[in-house]
Amino acid sequence: MSVDYLRNRGVHFGQLVELNRIGAANTLNVGAARDIIAAVNDGFGCPANASAAAINCAIAKGASIIDYAGNGLDAGSALDGFAFQGANPNFRAIGAISPVGLSLYNALTASLRGRIGGFGPLKGTTVSVSYSLSRFQATNPDQDAGFLTTSTFNDAPTKFFGPAALDRTHQLTASFLTDLPWGLKINSTTRFATALPQSIFLPFANPTQVGEIFFTDLNGDGVTRDPLPGTGSGSFGRDVGASKLNELITGFNGSVASGLTPAAQALVNAGLFTQAQLVALRATINNGKPIQVAPSDQVGIDSFVNTDIRVSKSFGFKERLRIEPMVEVFNLFNVSNFDPPGNRLRGFLDGSSGSINGTSPGLRSNRYGLGSGSFAPGIPRAFQFGIRVMF
């Protein structure tokens, strides 16, 4: 029997940061914005200026914030005619792999190993049982691939810190090897692991992503589809379940009709629009649209249960040749395992099947897929036959 406490702190691993801060609320070029507004108003047959009267005229003729954003009142480089043009107008986005990533793994592990003798037909039985109580936290869901995706909070890359994509609170593994009559050997391994976490993000409010800084950039750093307020990294499946999720969604929906993102507020502060005009243009949080609440039978991230077994028999031929045929059964009890690490329920709240706010039990489709049983644990029950030759 052994019991160990493990702690591993990772620092300075690569994480992508956009250094020019394209789309950040405090990078608005007021002069460029005024010219864009005037051009859009003119396109609606209104006075070709950025006055309140001209904007009201365009609103009366059906203009929306997407019309203004589509003409440049959006995130983008000054080189391409955008108003929220970043810190340096002479550059486009500057994605840098910065050594700012953090991770922390804490675990209490216990392992029991030994021989328990014979019981009836079972002879020479060897047993191993291991258990882990752990938490793996990081500033990016996958610390090895953190350099491939922009930090959730571009201006504070280490702020979005919490349970990472491969975190499992409890893991229990039991295996045994024993001899049966007639020279047969049986070897079995069973593994149980609790569910992985998932972070909760706003969906794109506009499928074309035009004007998204006015809809889902809640902190004004230029990164859109921010986390749902009240949640952190890996919240779903940890401190947020389906019922708590609906409470947070309902609270968020109360802000969409008139709430402004920092980018929209920057337009107000610059005297380009009034808040009432932005509400009329639907330049409010999530484009003024409420997020769909999860169904009453919304599923969570699935746990993992798997039992593999091998039965074999060794035959000797002459002095130096042995042949051992074997049959293996993967996922012996055919447990339906869903949510593999690379294909969990999606964390974006778009309400579609496969998301954390749109998936009833009958709509689950992300079961562990087929593959070689040796390299794809948790797949639907599968059989494998083999022969080992020793000489």
C-alpha cells in the first residue's frame, strides 16, 4: 500500500496573446468612426454626416449596427479602414506566443498491490487497485496547445484560470491477473473516472461575426464570445450544473435589451451615438437576443466506465517455442461512454444539439468512437483476437 501527494506547478508555457489589441474598446479612432458613420448614413439616403439627426434618419430607414460595422465601425486594422484599429494603426493583428501560461496539478493518490492467493479455480491471483483525487487547473484548456488559440482574456492572459480540459476529480483503476484450470490465464482492467469539465461561453450573436465586439466582448479587450458572466474556466460540471446554468442564463438575458459592451460604450463616450440610438440599432449585448435556457433534461458531461478483459493460453513446442493465442474483449459490459476529451459537449451556448444548453439524453451523439481497442478505451464493445509467438 502506498499513498502519495503530488503537486506540479507549470509556468511560462506558451500562450497566444494578440499584442496589437485589435478591436479593444479603448483603441477607437474617433475620426475614422465619424467618417464611417457619415458614409453609412449617406447610403441610406440621409445627410452625409455623423450628426444625431442623420443617425436617427438611418435608424428610421432600417439601419442596424451591422450596417455600420460592415463598413468599418468594427474590429480591424486601420490599414483596412476599421475604427477599432488596435494600439498601432500601422499593423494588423500581432499574435505572439508569450511565455505566460500557468498550470497547477494537485493529487492525492493511493495504490494497493499484491497477491491474494487462490480462491476455488482461481490460482496465483495478483491484484492492483489505484485511486486518485486530483485537480488540474490551467490558464488554457490544453496547456500543450495553448499557443494555438488566443487567450480568453487578452489583456489578462492568466485571469481565466481553472479546471482544464483533462481534469478529472476521481479516478479509480482495478486490475487482476489470475490462472484458471487447463492453463488458461485471465487478465482484466476496470477504470472509472468522473466527468471532465467544460467552460461556458457566449455564442456568436451574428453568424457572420460582423460587429461582434458590440455583442459578446464583455470586457473590451477585442476578444469576442466571452465567458458567461458568473462562470470561470471549467465551470460546467464543477460549480455549475444544468439548473445553475439556467439561473445564470436567465440573469444574463436581463442585460441583453439595453446593456452595452465596452466597445459600444466607447461610441457613446466619444459622442458618436447615444445609448438610445445604439439600443435602436441593436448594438446591445448579444445583439439584443436572449440565450436559450437548457432543457429540463439537459445532460452533463459524462463520466467514464470501462472494463477490458483478456483470456489466453500458452502452448509450448519443443524447447524454445511457445505460442499464446488470446481473445480480448474491450468494454466488456458495453457501457455507453460519451464526451471523450476531444469531443465533449460544446461550451458555446448556441442551444444546438451537442451543446451544454441544447442536449437531451436522446440527442447525444458524441459517444466514444470506433477504433482499435488497444488504443481507444471506452469504445462500444469490441472483440480482438491475437497470437503471441515467443522463441
